[in-house]
Amino acid sequence: MTEMDYYEILEVSRTCSGAELKKSYRKLAMKYHPDRNPNDKEAEEKFKLLSQAYEVLKDKDKRAIYDKYGKAGLEGQGMGGGFSGSQNMDDIMEMFNSMFGGAGGGFGGFGGGHSQRRQANQKYNLDFEIEFPLKFQEAVFGCEKKIDIKYKVPCDDCKGTGAESGNLESCDYCNGQGQVVMKQGFMSFAQTCPKCHGEGQKVSSKCASCSGRGYHEEPDTITINIPAGVDSGNRLRAQGYGNQARNGQRGDLYLTFNVEEDEHFIRDGSNIYIEVPVFFTQAALGETITIPSLDGELKLDLKIGTKDKEQFVFKGEGVEDVHGGGKGKLIAQIKVIYPKKLNDAQKRLLTELQESFGVESKPHTSSFDLAFSKVKGWFSK
């Protein structure tokens, strides 16, 4: 059987940097971690391959051997699946904190990672996350939204275990310990059992009521107030609107926002950019024009000789900082428009205008006088 290339497993190029390698590994490892994919053998195997590939490629010496000789060249180098003794403890702790770190803030609060709270023998996490789309103006000014969700409640027939009548057997993979020990040389690391996912027990006969899932889904409609200034990637915590545990406690719902783009305004954090098209005569003569802003309109004073891509900054006319840092700036960037064709009268007028400036209208002439003399000298010798 042909083995997958380590770079392909980690979805990086062979010339990737260490930072790129680490970023891709963390993203994929979180995606395929057994705790996020219960009873998924394919995800479990993928996670093992990711750990093995990263162990090699993050080590510059092992990576050099692998690049030259492939996996065969690493035999006897301490290769193995899972977290080996040579795996950097910082990588393990970063993974742990990313997946199980607590969330900050209450209802309407913003936090980093959300927790994956789960009671013993429970088939699902109490917290869950959904991606929520917002229109540009909804994110900028804030809004109130009604959201239809479905949350999990434990199955009464199996007490949330997924087993018929709630009867569970001891896991034969970890002997009921909930953990397995990975050894490498003189070092050992405990890892959550991939078969029972740390529960120490397994289902011998599935519950007919919930098909072994251990839960049913209930519909709910909630109303949330979205603060002004949220942006794509921001996450809002709705406390007490997550999945329900057997004791009736509900976890938290996390909304990750995806804000649509606007036709005219370009957002960069709390700053707003807008492109302002002006005709070349306006740029040359200078003129006061009216431009749109988030709150209405602004007066922009073009100075004589305004340049293409020149920027005019309006402080306090941007987006409200969602963390309380005040409003950002509106930056108006000029785009000078030139005529695509001229009629005879326009050509005559422009020619007369150019001639009225005299030498000033042909700056290239004086600029290149010295260059022309220099080039002639090269060939006269």
C-alpha cells in the first residue's frame, strides 16, 4: 500500500516554514481530534497520522532525512504514532488550551476558545458553536436578532449513555481506565482512549429510542443583541443556550460572525476605506465635493493638484471598536479619472492649456537633458 506523504498529510508545501507547519498542524489536529469526532475511526486514524507527520517535520534534522530518504530513512530514529517522547511539550499544551480553554464573558461577551464541557458518559459537549452571517450595516451599527437553534438533550430511555437501558460495559481497549499510555524510550505520555473517548465504558447494545446517540434535539428560538463593531471571526457567547446535561444544566452557545462585504465601503478593523473617483480637471483645479460616510455624508476639499491614490483621513468617522476603543477613521482614497477619447474642440483646448504653462508643461525635457548628454558621450569616444 502506498503511504501518504507527510507534507500532503499536513496540507503544506515542501518549502513551508516552521510557523506554517505548526499552524496547519494545529488546525487539522483540532479538526480530527477524537474528542471532537466520537466513534469516527477515520478521524482517529487521521489524527494519528497528523501527529506522526508533525513529529518528523517540526524537527529540522528528521525533516532533512525525510526529504532525502523518505520514511525509510527514519527507521530507528524513534518513529511512532501519537505523542512521542520527542514531541515538544509546548505543542501539546497549546493544543490542549486551544481545544479545552475556558471562554470569557457572559451573554454578549467575547472570548477566545470555548470550553468543551462534558459530564461522565455524556455523548456530547455542553457548549456548541454556529457560524452566523451578518449584513455589513448590522455589524457596523449593531442589531437585535432572533435565531432558531437546535440543542441536544439527553435521551431519557438510556439516561444519555446511548446504551439500551443505560447498561454500559467496561472498555476492552483501555481496561476501563479511560486513558492509554504512549511510550517512547524512557518517556511515557497518557492520552485519552480513542475507543471510549475517556469514558472507560462502551456500548454493547444501542438504545433504540436515540439510535445510540444518547440524545435528542430540541428546537429553540433566542433573541440576542449584537453590539456595534463586530467583525468577521468575532465570537459572541450566549450563556445558557447550549446543550443540556442530564442534571438540566445547559452549556453555552457561541456565535462566530461572518460579515458580508459592502459595494462601496471597505472595512479594516475599526477603519473604513472608500474610493473617491474624481475627474482629472477636478484634481488639477481643486474642488469641494460631497462623499458618503457611515453616518451620512462628508465634505472633502480637494487641493489643487490632488494626486491619484492620495488619501484624506476623517478621524472618528469609522466603525465603533467592539472592545470600547472608540471609533476608527474613514480614509477616502482618490482615483483620478481621465477621458478615454477627446473631440477636436477638447484637443484644441487642452493643447492651448498645455502651451500656456510653457516649459512647466514638459517636465521630462529638462529632467532628461543631462541623461541625453551622458548617452551621447558614451558613443562619441
